[in-house]
Amino acid sequence: MKEDKTDCIFCRIIERKLEASIVYEDETVIAIMDLQPVNPGHVLVIPKEHIPYIDHSHDDAGAYMFKIGIKINEALKKSSIPCEGVNYLLADGEAAGQEVFHAHLHVFPRFKADGFGFRFSEKYYAPTERTELDRLASEIKKQIV
Ligand SMILES: [Zn+2]
């Protein structure tokens, strides 16, 4: 797991040491085209600060990434790129599919029969008992600060 800024691909893009196709940039974030898109028009919104994971200490960065993600969404829908819907995806941690350990928000167009989908485990389809849902809610609630 790489959390070091020096060999971070996104920091190198932000510093203009690697090329990227820039969609949007301000003092807080940069938005670039994903080199390996789920669908054409796949954009990554990346905070300029090297933040490996989104957490409470970076909630302003997280909120701002989504704010710019919504702008990208609106732009995609107005563009000529096929886009019937938009997915937002933020993988936080290796087990969640994070591959670059500099937080980033995926914003990508969806259209019917585009071949992309989520794969759910068989357990997903089994409704959970209320007592278990309440137990899990309580477990999470007591950790919210
Ligand atoms: Zn970085």
C-alpha cells in the first residue's frame, strides 16, 4: 500500500510532472479524464492535497469533491457523450477497490446496456432481521463523533 506523496501518480499530475487531460481545476481540486474509463467520459475528481483516505479530518475536501462531481455530472449530461445516468464512486481503502492511495471521486456516464454493473454476493438478497439491523445501527451510532 503506497501512501507516500513522492511516488503518488495524482500528485505528479497535479505538479504537471505527468500528463493528463484536465477537465476542471481550481485551488482545491483537479478533475481529469480516467486513463482506463468504465465508459467514455469517465472523470476523476482529485483533491490537490495528498489525502490517502477520506476521513473526518478531511470532510471539507470530501464535500468539495462531490460539489465539483455534480458540476461534472451536469456537464456530461449536456455534452455529446452518451450519458443517460451518472455513477459516483469513491473507493476508500484497498478492500473497497482503492488502487491509488490519494483520495479521488469517480464520476462516470452510464447508459443502458453499457456492460457495467455491480456484483452482489448471495447474502445481499437475504433481508436482515430488524434486531440485527438495530444492533448494527447502534454499533455505528456510538462511533459517530
Ligand atoms: Zn498524492
